[in-house]
Amino acid sequence: MVDRTDERYLLDGAWFPVTHGITFLAADAATCADVLVSWRGRATTELTGGVLRTRRVEGTLPELLGTLLPLRTAYVTRYLMLPTAGARWTAMLDNSWRGSEAISDAAGMAAQPGGMRGVGVVDSPQTFDRRTRTGWWGARGVAVFDPDPSATWGVRGSSVKVQVSDTGRRWELTEPDEEWPLPDPLDRTARRTQDTFSRASLLRVADSLGIRLHDEGFYAPDGWGVLVELVGGRGVPGRERTLAQAQANEFPEDD
């Protein structure tokens, strides 16, 4: 179970912002890769002239995360599917310089033909300094989406999230709506917005779904994953960034 004082991050935050957001998919890694290629493949080919290919990769968790490098500032070119302990979930990450859009990816994967339950989790510390314009906007959120062909967008679900506004001045809350499939996760007696959905609450929701968010041993327990990567073509928008550059916020204005 989750300790209320738990302030750990996956791999002690060494791979942030790659691990800023993680999508968990209720299918095996190969199926998730196939659905992703079916979803993203055509648009990727139209934009770049390349194709999305899948291959098995092996190694420790840091080595597997390393297959996502370099990071990209404008267009994702690599996705990593990691089996998890217990085989209930596949974790999906990508090589976006700001971390994956885990919540929208969870909805997108659930909505595809052959899609599956998607859970998007975001957990970032608040380190942004308005004076220096450095650091990261604090955010934590969970979304749960299930395929539903009768729904307008082919999916039903909802999300809960607190995040620092784009000015870096205050926290904002997104409350779950009537399609939230789990017990209410909010502390409606909290005085501060960020405490309405605390980090302990986020971890309890993840724990209830069988997701050990920051436990290194939960990911790729057999030392392998599936990499989906762009191959060939005429190039993509944006620039490459190393992990160190992303962590140092070396983000030119024209990116």
C-alpha cells in the first residue's frame, strides 16, 4: 500500500521528464504496439514519408528508457512499450522533450479499433521559478478510459488533475465528471487547491488499479520491451535534445 509520506519518483527522478507521464494499457506489449501503429502510422507517413516499425529491445530499465533517446522538441518519433509485473498492464512512454501526453494517449488508445482500457498518470514536482523561468510546472493527474463504440468518440472515461497554471502563480484543479469509474479521489475539505488531489491520493488511485507507479521492479520484470520507432522518410519538425538538455530546460524559443 501507499505511504502518505511517499515522495519517491521512478528511478529517483533520473529520467525525468521522460517519466513525467506514463500511459498504462490493459493488453500485452505486442498488441499495444500494433494498435499504436494502426493509430499513428498513416499520419506519420503522410507527414514524414517514413514508417513506424516495431522491434524488441532488451536491458535494464534505464537501458530500455535509453532507447527513446534522443528526445524531440516537436514530434514524437519513438514509443516504448514495457510489460509490467503481473502482466495486467503495459506501460507506454515516448521521446517527447516535455514527457508524454499520458492522459490524451490513454484516451486515444482506448478509442482505436481493438483498443483497450487506458490509464494515464502524470506526476511532476513543482520546481518552476518565475524569476529565472527555469524548472518544471507541478502537475499530478490520473485518467481512466474504456472503449465504448456507442460513445461519441468511441471511449468513455474521465480524469482528475491538479497543475500549476502556465503563469507559474497558482494551482488549478480539474475535477472528474460523472464518467469517472472509481471512488471520488478528492479531499473536498482541503484548504489549498493542490491538496484537494494530493500526491498520496494519486498514488492510492494508481495502487487501486494495480499500478506501482514509482517501483522500478514493476517495469520490464523480464528485461525487455517493444520499441516503436520512425524509420526512413524526409525528417520531422523540431530538434533533437539530450536528456541533460531537457532536464536543464534548454528549450530555444523557436522550438
